[in-house]
Amino acid sequence: MAAIGVDGEHGYCIDRYEVIVVDEAGAPVVATGGVPAQSRTVATAGSLPSSGVTFREARDVCDRTAAVVDGDTYAKKHLATREEWLDAADGTVGAGGRAYPYGDALVPETCNTPEGTGRPADARKLAASGAFAACVTPEGVHDLAGNLFEWVDPKLEVSVEAAFARFRRLGLDIRPDADDVLRASSLADLRVLDSEATAMERGTLRRADDSSLWMRWQGSLPSPVGYLALRSEDLAEADTLLPVRFETTPGQPEARLVLERSLDGAPVTEKIGGAYYQDGPWPNPKRNHTPDFRGSIGFRCAAPLAR
């Protein structure tokens, strides 16, 4: 692990590489079927990092992994928080620091991003950890830009009650009916954060005559889940996210939005850092996934400094 802010009281350690999830025998786990209860993480160069791990699984497996110095366990790890990840990237605990993980100037070819590799879409691929040797911080943390988006923990929970209250304070009357169908006084600046990104057709949210909300469905996933938010909000707080299910009907081009109460109290997730398959302004944070979303997202763990 790399030490960040070692001279300050808020210092910590973070994995140098995007992690690999391994089973009890040390063999890599194929996460598409779930992460076994006894698995742990390792962070080493030269191997493909694990993807397809849900946010909940990433948090749990970091919690099971020991932080070790000289063969002795001194703490348990945890999923890196948003602040820990960003501070590792800019090299400074708190405000300030570098503009990019490797320095103050953008050098596109440094990291495994579409812009950096110049590869066409069908040739972009995940690289082994550390393969882009210059994509490293002075503290020795690799691939904080590109390769995989990474889960980070913003330490927030979804609150249905708080989201409705926030919408009302901002002048939007949106509420569920007896069947939890969402009805709104207007679309205002509502936007959909679609967790299963290929399921819904972006920009098609509409309000019907009965004030219910509908969106075009691409048919790739039945009844996907996501969030409603406001375009004017930066998603910095949990009460900006209202969990919804897109109620689909086979053969019908639109899905109706209903309140997804099962996500009330669920952790808010965030992915950050960009990926080999998607460009964007670094660090490109996104909170559009629910905690059980399984996609091309990696992670790394953090731990207290060994004192």
C-alpha cells in the first residue's frame, strides 16, 4: 500500500493498484456470479484487475481484507472513500494538490483511456495493473486515471423522504400514488440517472396527461432501476437521489416510473477515474448506479497508517 499524508494526523494508506479479488486459495474470482464470502483482495502489478464486482461486494471484501506490515495484521481495510481516492490522486490530504495523478499538465497518452491509446472502440481493452507505467502518482499509486472506473464510498445513504422534501423545497411537486406510481406537477429540470445504462433511452422522459412519468425503454433489461435527480444539482448530498423502477411491459416502447422503496436506506454509490472505454473530464465522478449494479467497475481499498 502507498502512504498518503504520512506527515499529517489524517494520513492513511491506499492500494497501489486496482485490486484483484481472490478466493481462499488465492485464485482470482470471476465476479459475474457473485463474490464468495471468504474472498479477499490483493493489489499487484501485472494482472488484470477485477471488474464486475458490485458496490456492496467491494465494500464487504475490503472489510474482510487485512492490512499487514512485516507479516503482522494491524488493521482491517475498507473501500476507499471518495476523499481518500481524490487525495491519493492529487497527493494532498484536504484541499490543494496536483491537477492530475501524474502531474499538473494533462498528457493524454499517459493512461489507458480512449484518448490516451487512440484505439477505435472495438480495440479498446482493459490493461494489466501498472501496464501504463507513467500513469502513476509520485507516491506510487497506479491507474487512478483510466483503465477501470473505480467504486469509492461517499458515505451517504439514499433517503426517499428527504428526496421528496428537497424536491418540494425546490418547487417541484412529485409524489407516489397508492400504487407508488410517480406523479409530478411538471418535468422542471428532472433528469434520470439510469443505473442499467443501456436500458433506457436518454432524453425521452415525459409527463403524461395524468401526471405520471414515462420514458422510452430499449428493451435490454426488464424493469431496471435507477434514480431521479435534478439537472441543477451536483449530487453532492444523498437527498438529491430518488430511487425509481422503470415498470416495463413486453412489446411496449415506454416504461412507467414507480418509486423503488427497496432502495430507501441503501448506500449511495460513486464511480470515479474514467475507464479504457470512456473518455471524460478527469476525475469524471458519477453516481448513476445502484449498489447491486454489476458492470465494468473496479476498486481499491484503504487502511489507517501503521503507527
